[in-house]
Amino acid sequence: MHDVQDGDPDIHWPSGFAPGLAHGFCHAHTVVRAPASRVFARLLDVGSWPLWVPGVERVRFGAPQNTFELWLGEDRFEVIVGEQVPHSRLGWSGIG
């Protein structure tokens, strides 16, 4: 496993958003034994995150479509989806 702070080759950090430049950083990695289409369907169903993502209390969708608000406990984050490649990659940044 790579130390993402040092640059995991599988993560595409947008300019100015590398972990070393961020005020805070969170990364999760797991292996799921299911087809990518099923995994991505679950990840893209952001409205269901409070049911299965630990700590997510609430989600509210924004406009444009690639934005939403996310509450982790009492902390609110404005989220922008920056990368979405079907069945392969999903990346987003949160400010809060």
C-alpha cells in the first residue's frame, strides 16, 4: 500500500489539492468483491450514504449537479465532484 501523502500513482490530485497542501485530509481504501458497476451504483447514490457510511449524518444536493453538502457529525462540508469515470474512478473535494 502506498502512502498517499507521498503520492499514490492511482490517485489523480487536481492542481493545488494534493494532501500535503490541504488543511485536512482523509483517504479510504478497500477491496470489494463485486462488479464495478454495482460498487459505483452504490457510491453514486449519495443520498443513501447516511445509511452505510460511518459518520455521515446528512446529505443535501446542490446546483449544479456535481455539488452536494455533507454533514459528518456536526461538521458541514461543501462538496464538488471533480472526477467521475464510470466503473473506474470517483474523486471529490470538500470544504468545511
